[in-house]
Amino acid sequence: MERERSLETSLVLTSGFLLVYIITKIELFVYLAFGFGIIGIFLKPVAKIIAIGWFKLADILNYYVSKFIFGTLYFVVLVPISVLYRAFNKDGLKLKNSSKSVWFKRDHTYSATDLENIW
């Protein structure tokens, strides 16, 4: 299983560098792709070390990128919605009491269908 993982990593790196070469036309990426391909085929211990490093890098990126994405979503989506809501709804939670009680009267007759799907 470990051998397959290091071969897959070498193939992914080789393909990735070739794709970057196709996009940028910088010859360095062809040499890198060739080097990782040769390492994956002939130098198994080195390929294993590269695979371990590649997965450690993926773990580090997963930790930081997820926080960046969620932070960006928070500030781009939720903060403007909340600002607009506060601007147009003065007392959405009914925190400012204009009466003596916080209870309000609800005229509703409960039936069996109210309890069938309560969520």
C-alpha cells in the first residue's frame, strides 16, 4: 500500500509539473516532471520520503486554507447580511419592551398534525 501511495504521489507531481509547463512554457517544469518521474520509478526510498513530505504539506495547507475560506465567507457573506438586517430591522429580537410584559398572546388551536413533524 505504501508503494502505491508513493507511486501515485510521483505521478501526481509529474503530471502537475507538466501541466504547469503547458500553461507557462517554462522549461524548468519539464525537468522537474522528468526528475519526479524517474525518482518514482527507480528510487523507491526517495519517492517514499517525497510522498510523506507531500502529504504533510497537504495537511498544513488543509489547516490554513480551510480557516481562510471560512473567514472569507464570514466577512464577505454573513457580515454584510447582518449589517443590512440591523439597518432595516430596528428590533428583530424584540428586546426593547414597549409593554410591561415580554409575553405575547398567540391565538392558536393545537391539533395532532402540529406534533407529527415538529422539526
